[in-house]
Amino acid sequence: MNEITVLAPATVANVVCGFDCLGFCLENPNDLMTLRLIDEKTVRIKHHDDYDLPTTIGENVAGKALLALLERVDENLGFEVEITKEIMPGSGIGSSAASAAGAVVAANKLLGERFNPNEVIEMAMQGEMIASGSKHADNIAPCVLGGFTLVRSVEPMDVISIEYPPLFAAVIHPQIEIKTSYAREILPKEVPLKSAIRQWADVGSLIAGLQKGDYDLISRSLQDFIVEPVRKTLIPCFDEVKKVSLEAGALGGGISGAGPSVFMFGQTRKIAEKIAEKMTDVYAPTGIEFKIYVSAINCHGVRTQ
Amino acid sequence: MNEITVLAPATVANVVCGFDCLGFCLENPNDLMTLRLIDEKTVRIKHHDDYDLPTTIGENVAGKALLALLERVDENLGFEVEITKEIMPGSGIGSSAASAAGAVVAANKLLGERFNPNEVIEMAMQGEMIASGSKHADNIAPCVLGGFTLVRSVEPMDVISIEYPPLFAAVIHPQIEIKTSYAREILPKEVPLKSAIRQWADVGSLIAGLQKGDYDLISRSLQDFIVEPVRKTLIPCFDEVKKVSLEAGALGGGISGAGPSVFMFGQTRKIAEKIAEKMTDVYAPTGIEFKIYVSAINCHGVRTQ
């Protein structure tokens, strides 16, 4: 096999109370990526979209991730990459993670799966660092593994797949720009111990609820008293979106990544579609452009097309 | 049935990263409690031990808990209670919780199980408040339900039973006094957000590890960078006890409750016994009196003798 085409899915990080550790994988949108093996130790990148992303290897997320992979390969080989991004950069649903994870997973398939999932995640993380400026695997891990993932630690890499019951997400992406660096800057450096305890009790219960398939418990645990109150101020109509979603039957939800996307969980696709309608009703009058996705949890992660 | 005798077990709260929410139940030691129904709306308490605990109803943990129960009972009835405490007050392994939970569980059995577990926990918590000065169910919940419990919230009461694989605990109780109020006082009021995130990632992984029966994951998650560094200074030889326990094969462990007891998990009874030996080796030369317990996780909680 000298050529492979994969779909690299969008992902949600910072799942409510699980800030900076819990993420999950969406069924759509997806980036389309084709990789071809070449007999030169380099990476060539071509973008078939309008996002004007850099194609210089070292500045391109997929390129940088593939370079990290090539460093671990003795043979004289490289990759030609064609990318059609459907996940808009800056949307907060793991656009750069999809490029990095998609590239490394595809390359690893061309090389006969010689790297294990932890190694794949590590190499993809090297690529994503260009975009995020920090080492985190909160989007990379669910993009590679699918489902829900808990990143316990990145040094050493320790990623845990979390079992979950049927779940659907409605995601709204208001097309405003939020700089991740600013979203980080406004976070408190210190938090009251009491709030921290409340948050870790909720993280524990959310994991328990997901693994038990207990929707009520999942719903009760989807609270965040630390990050959401600060960051929601950057997202127009956040409270209104949340309110109408809960009224439409959402189990809960919050800011995806550092925003501006907002996601809400529904127990069925029908509920998620209803939530999406209500989200639309809130955003339509604002004049802000937005996209809406309804998706099951994607249990595969990156997959061959 | 007019009389019942129950064993009310010791419990461990503040399970490492799960400070203020995660606890589990020990097989021993146990308090022995006999309750008799009487036709007078009161509680009479007799202690058969040397701990000189108050027997005035309103000042006695079991008495206060039973009063909370009697407030919810219309009939003209009350209880005579005989208590033989084996769990030393102030040991940090849920002595007052055992008195409160034992009394309410036993009374509820005499009344034909008319209260559900959440109600039993709430009433027992009323009793334990005398001893702890605050409303918390971290020892009460595992004492009533057995196994591992996560207290997500006390108002409203929300307790989750956590599945777990075969696990054993070695517990050392150095007979020094640590005032719970002082142990609370020295805690930081604020913690770095980074440390809080690390802690909630560990809580999430610990719950995942317990439910998956993944001993390695349990072991990796048993870390506490917030409370243990502060409170361990109150416990002589804490670091040494931990070190020899890990060398003997412990998965991890930490301070039980607010101390002074220290617990360590072993995957088998044999390992837990070896850990207990090593703990003994550390404490024997110090001249500090101590007790050691080796115990499986008690899946029943309070039970009829």
C-alpha cells in the first residue's frame, strides 16, 4: 500500500468539569487527507481548501507531526500529503488536532502500524504544539482513539479510554475569533480549594456515570464552576444557548475546547436535533454567522475512507 | 423483631486524590451495637468500653443520629442502645461514623427498612456532625453502603457506589492525637489551578481504574499533590511508611481521613500482610503506640451479626 485516504474527525476537549483532561470524538465534521509514500525523507503538503494554512513543513501542523514520525524511522522515505479541511481552524472543535492526528494515523497505516497508539498520540502532539503553543493531547487522544478519553498525564503519556452509553452531541460554532492564548490568560491562576473539591467530585462522578451508562448521573455531574463562568463571557448568548438546550432535553454541556463552539449532549439523535434547532433559534437573530453539527459519539477516531 | 445486633465497620475517607469525596469500607475493626425497641420516644445509651464517650442523647453521635430518625417517625417508640466500640475515637478510620451509621442502619432494620439508603445516610450524618463539626458523608456513606463510595454532593445527597476489583488494605493507626479542626486549618484556602487539574485528572482515572479493575491505573492515579504534602507533617514517619509499603508491593495509599491512620492498598491479602509487617518495622522503634489492621474491602457496610 503506497497511498491511503483517511477521514480525521472533529473532537471536543475540556468536557465541562473535565477541563484539560476529558475529551470525546465527533462523527462530523471531518478533514479528508490523502497520504502517499515517497522515497525521499521529506514531507510535501498541498491544501485543497480556502483556509490559507502554511504549507512549509515546519509550520504546518500535519507536516510537523509527520516530521516527528520520520525522526523515528530509519528508512529513506517520506510523505506527500493532500488535505481538504472541513473543520474550520479556530472553531474550538480540534481542527489542528485532526490535521496532526489524521496525518500520523495515516502514515502509521502506510508503515504497517509500527507505532502503538500512545506513540501515535505523542507524535501527533508534537505537530499540534505549533497551533496551540502547549503540549496537550486533549483533542489528539480522542481523535486517534475515538470515544471518550481521559488524559491523565502527557509526560509520561497516559491516556485512558472511558466507556460510554449511546450519546449524541449538538455543536454550534459561532464564527467569531477567540484567541486560545487570551482564553488561557483570563483563567484564574489559583482557585478556592472548595471549588476544586466540588470539581473533582464532579469529574469522578462523570467518569462513573459514563462507565455505568447512567444518564442521570452524567447530567448531574456536567457542571463547571471554575472555567465556564470566566470563559463564557467570550461567547455571545452562551447562557441562552445552554438554557434552551436544557429545556429541549439536553443532559448538559458547555464550551468546546477554548471556544467559541458550544456543545450539548442529548440521549438520542432526535433530542440532539431538537437542541440544534433551538440553538439555531438563538443565533439566527444575532447576525453572527454560525455552523451547527449533530453527531453521535465517534467510536473509531481517524478512519480509512 | 424487637432487638438487633450489628457490626459497624471502620471506613477510610479522603482516599488520596479523592479528598473530601471518595471513601471505602474496611472489614475490621468493627463496633458492636445492640438496639432494642422501646415504647417511649427517647434514646438510652450504654457504652461497654473505656472511651468515656458522652451518653447524653444530644451529645452522643449514635444518640443524635437516632433522634434525627425519631423525628421522621410518627409512632411512640424509641431505642435502647448498647455500644462496644472497638474503633478508637480519633483514629481517623471513621469511629464516629460507625456509631452513627450503625445506630441508624440497625434502627431502620427494626422498623422494617422504611428508609432508603440516602435517607439513612442523611440521618446518620446528622449524628456525626457532633463529632466532626461539619456536614460530610465521606465515612458514613461507605459505612452504610459498603465498598467504595463517591459523595458528589451532600445537599442534595448524591452518593455513587463505585465498582472495584479485589483489593486489600493495610492500615496503621499511630496512637497520637490530631485535632480534625487543626488538620482542616492548615489546608490551603486556594490552590493553583494547575494542581487542581492534575488532581481531578487523577480522580477521574482512579474511578476509571476501580471500575475497570485496572490495578496499574489505580496505582498510577493514587497521587495527591494538594492535601498530603501539608497533612503528612502531622504524622510521624509518614514518608518512611509510604516508602516501605510501595517497596513491599503496595499500589499506593495515603492518610486515612484527617489522620493519624495511614492506609495502603495491596492487590492480595498476602501483599497487604507484608505491607503491615513493614509498617510495624517502621513504627516499632519509635516508641509510639500503634495498631495495625489488614482487611479486604468490605462490600456490605453495617451488617447484622
